[in-house]
Amino acid sequence: MNQQSYLSILTKAIVIIISILFFLLSIELLGSSIGALTGGMTENISQVTANPFIGLFIGLLSTALLQSSSTTTSIAVAAVASGAISLQNAIPIIMGANVGTTITSTIISMSYISKQKEFRRAVAAGTSHDFFNILTVLILFPLEVNYRFLEKISASISSSIHITGRSGIGSSGEYGFTSLFETSTDWLVSTLGPILSLLAGVVLIFTCIKFISKWLYKILIGRTKDRFENVVFKNKFRAFSWGLIITSVAQSSSLTTSLIVPLVATGKVKIKKAFQFILGANIGTTITALIAAIFQSEAAISLAIVHLLFNLIGVMVFFLIPYLSKIPVYLAKKMGRITMKIRLVGFAYIFIAFFLLPFTLIYFSKSIENEQDPVEVTSED
């Protein structure tokens, strides 16, 4: 390897490190902005997110609009760290974000609409990611609502490891990164105001994630794109491992799972192996929340662990248990066959599942709560 290659690698490494530091700064800025903005509104925010169904669909809808679960989970971590949202109320948002992120690969599959066979396979590949996350929510959401399953486990893990935010590892007082970040973000919030600094924080998070994912995609895939399927999909464990590794580094499951759709559509990769890659990607995508929780509160770390546990449990169910692993693939193939016969079904599915249904349920849930409040007040009088 010549000197020019070393310089190129060093330059790329420095750019990525700087991007990650900006990402951590954006989390700190977001937390400071939310803390300054909410102030006395913390109780109102808690009331809005207290309904787990509203939280679930807020996570789904916001991620579908942003097309980035990493952004949604990072914002949720910052909100929990600032105290604006409790850990319990934030967990459904994380679950919804996992479903919302699947919209990207599903939209990409719609681009094959003019080619019948390719369209069927593309839709199957795109929606296999959907069905995995939807089924995992159906399993874990009732357990969380009734028994606070994920909250208890994550809280236990975060308290057992000695990284309790600003008082633990990674927080070195006045010499730590947190001191520098806090000084910078406090100055920005006081200069720009909480609303503008909040918007700046969201834009910075989104930009950093997109920049890092695209940059690392070029480094990881780059010239090997043409033989990508031969390297990655030799067996199910290799497919799973590559999905995990690539997504962990690229910090974008939307990007990595979208690579799969064209490969399945053209018949280069079977849907079963593509699904195994997607399962790995679901574990890999949790790295963003874990990075975002660095130097934050114990509750924020717990939320990042919840994100990991949600995907880990889903993978254990649908990767390690043979009969159950067939269900998401079967449903995805069924969706592919239906959309091949009736093309509008695919577009209707995207519109209803990712936009109309969550918006409608959020609206009606809020309306029901508003109607119930006067009744409670009257009975107290």
C-alpha cells in the first residue's frame, strides 16, 4: 500500500471521526434545547406520550416522514436524557420507529412496477423487513404495556454497568467531552433561542447520519458492489453477519436493506437469504442509539438498550426458531403475489400503513382523551 493510499484512508477516518463528534454534539444540543423549551410543559408532554398507542404511532409516523429510524431514536434518547419524556413513555416510540424505517425499502420496491416478475420479488424483499418489525411489535408491545418487560430488563442492565451518564465512565469532569459539549450547546441555546437550536439539532443529527452512512457505504461497498451478492450471501450466517456489520458501521438500516431489493428483484439473491441479511441489519441499526446515549443519563442508556433488546429478541424468535422464521417470508411473498395482480395494493399499503393509519389513530386517541377529561373533572366537583 503506497503513501497516497495511507493518506486517503487517514483522511476518511478523520472525516468520519469528526462527523461522529458532530453527531454527539447534536445530541447534546437537542437535549439542551428540549430542556429549555419544555420547562413547565414537561407534564403536558408526558400526558401526550403516556398513551402507549400514541407513542407507537408517533414513532412510526415521524420515522416514515424522515425515512430514518436513527434520527427518531436519537431524538428520543435526547428527550429522555433531558427529562422531557420518561423511559416508559419513550419505549413505544422506539418500537414505532422500527416499523417506520421499513418504508424506504418498500418504496424502492415500487420502482419495479413496470416489470411483472421483478416487481413481485421486489415487493417481497421490501415488505419482509416490514413484517419482521410488525410481528416483533405484536409480540413485545403487549408485554411492555402490561408488564413493562423491556423497561425492567434495560434498567437492570444499565444500572449494572458503570456508565451512568455524566457521573460514570466517559465523563471526566471539566476535562471531558461533555464539558466542552455542554459549554457549546448552552451558548447556542442562549444565542439562538430554544426553538431555533432545537431545529438546528434535528437538522444536524439528520445530516450527520446521512453523511456518515453515505460515506461509509462508498468505503465498504465501493468497488465490490458488482460481486456483493457472492461475498455476502454464501450462507445464512454470513448474510446475517454482513447485515449486522455493514449497518453497524453505516448507521442506516434503510440504506443497507435497500441494497437488497434490486438483488432479489433481479433473481441474484433468494428472498430467504435476503431476509437473514435484513435481520442482521436490524441489530446493526441499534448502534446509533447506543452512540447517542454516550455521556447521557442512565434512563437514556436504558432506552438505547431497549432498542437493542427489541431487535435482538425479534431476531432470536424469527432467526433461531425454524418454523417461526418462515412466517415473515411467507407474508412477504404473499404480498408480492397480491401486488403483482393488483398493482395499486402496494401503493395503498404504503399510504395506509405508514401515514393514514398512524395519523388517524393518534387523532382519535387524543380526541377520546379530551372527551374523558371533562367527565373526570365533573365527578371530582
